[in-house]
Amino acid sequence: MTLLLHRISGAVLLISHGLLIIRSLILLHSKGTPGKPDRIIMSLSQMFLPLTLLTGLVHLAGHGRFLPVHTLIGILPVIMMMIFSKRSFRRKHPLLLPILNGLLIAAAFVTGYCAVL
């Protein structure tokens, strides 16, 4: 059950974060401001990151099947958010954190999928 929740939340996280990056690129290019759909996408991405981590850790604790690469890559987006959380840094490099997190989320998705095969 936790594995199914982890897979679903991981897929939703990957999709929402991908949409977040695409919308951010569009808004930066057009010099627009985020609207309600953008805030919803951002909220989904922020909500599903800890949910995906939590369901993965609960599944790991329950079944004891440890995937070190998948676990490390899955935890890194939270660490990156802590490192790059300064507001001044985010203003100078607005897409660095979303793109890094997007790459890490995609890598965690691929390593999790490959572990199933």
C-alpha cells in the first residue's frame, strides 16, 4: 500500500514540478506575474515532495529493501531547498533551485522505476 502511494505521489510530484519549471520559464521570458494556476502548481509540488519522502521512508522501514542511490537522490531536493533558501540568492538565480530539484526528482523517479525492473 505504501509503495503504491509512493509511486503515485512521485508521479504527481514529477509532473507538477515539470509544469512549474515550464511555467516559470514562460513567465520569466514574458516578464509576467504568476497567476492562480501557477500558485496551484507550486503548492502541489511543495505538498507532494514531503509526502513522497514520507511514503518512501515508511515503505523502507516496513520492508527493509534499501536502495541507497534512490534514497539519496530522493532526499537531496529537500537539502537543496535548505541550502538555496536565501531570498537574495533566489532573486539573482530564480530558476536554479527549481531546475536542480526537477533534475533530482526526475533522477529519483528513474532510479525507483529501474529498481522495480
